[in-house]
Amino acid sequence: MKCAVVVFPGSNCDRDAHRAVVDGLGEQAVCVRHDANDLGDVDMVILPGGFSYGDYLRPGAIARFAPVMEAVAAFAGEGGPVLGICNGFQILCEVGLLPGVLRPNAAQRFVCRPVHLRVENAGTPFTGRFRPGQVIRLPIAHGQGNYFAPVEVLEELEREGRIVFRYCDERGNVTSGANPNGSVRSIAGICNRRGNVLGLMPHPERAVERYMTSTDGLELFRSVRDWLMSSRAKAVTGDARQPATAVDGRPTA
């Protein structure tokens, strides 16, 4: 497995993401600049956290126009797994690969601490090693992680199983007290219809080694590797590679 970590001016979690793949997962990773026109021969793309272009206008609003995003969109369109973490999630929303927007935290201050998440969908390329309803622990560090979308979009996300993670307490209860930023419906992460693009505010790359918050983040990266290996096995046996399956298990267009 070879992963591209996209680096924008202002990215500050690119090395964390690179290390998570190389040292935590034991796979290959390359850093790809914001002004690159292609990603190279890679199996996965990570848009890391940070403050791309200084968060001017709003987070991700300028990064969406970076040349590399055309290549990222094309990669996603072909079914390749794309993971947007924190600022990467904001960029995915701005560029239209995911719906909604990330607003300033309800408390109007930066929040940096571990949180609990409930796995709502274990059928994506990123969550295959989790169980539905499983509670995991990842750190957050953001000032604008308050997810919002119109009611009709939220209902669509619910109906299609595209809400992948919700903030919860350690027992899995979704409560206002467990929501660190005021995100609507306690949404912490969502995916696209095909399931191959995931955006989440918590940082899985900061939860891959024993001395960290937890090692739950490593299971997310292992899930992607499992999915890629399964896809390759299907290709070898003559079964046409499915870029992704819908989150409810049905084939996608």
C-alpha cells in the first residue's frame, strides 16, 4: 500500500499522517505538494489537518482551488480511498466531495482533548475492523469542527448510512455533553455515497501507538489496507474491482 499525503501551505499534521502510515502501519507514504498536477502511483490519499492557507476566508476555502485537488477529485471518482482529517474534512466539504460545512465551535474556542466516538457504519473501506456501535477514542484539535448541513441533507445522510462516526460518551451514549463542538446530530465523520471518501474531525493519525491516546486510529488505517488487499484479490481472480460499495451494502453506480 502506498499513500499520498497532500501538503498545503499551513498543513501541520502531514508528518503525523506520514508517520502513521510508515511507522504505525508499516506501509509506504509520499508527501505531495499542493501545486502538483498528479498524485503519482498511489493507493490512498490523505488530506491532513492544519490551517491550509492560514484558514483565510474560512477553513479549506482556498485549498479547494489548489491544483492537486483536481487529481484528488479524479482519484476519488475512480473509487480510490480518500481520507480528510480535520482541515482535510473541511477541504473535502469546500470542494464538494462531501456535503455540509464546518462552522466555528459552539463554545467559540479551540478544543484539544481526547473524545469518544461511536461507530455508526462499519461497512466502509475505513471501518471494516470496527463493529457497529463500537466506541473508540481519538483526539481532537480544532476551532471550527461544528458540522452543519440543511435538514434534507442530514436526512439523506441518515437514510443512506453515511454518518460514519458520532461523538458519544465512554458508554456510547450520544449526549450534548459528549459533543465537543456543537456539531449537528453529534456528527464527527461522514462519507460519500460510494463510501470511498471519508471526512472526520478527530485525528486517527494521533492514535496509532501505545503511548498515544489510544491505538484505535491504527485500526482505521488497517481497515483501508484490508479493503485494498481484498480489491486486489478480486481483480486477480477475475472479479472486476468494485471501487467501493454503497454504505448499505448495495452495488453503486
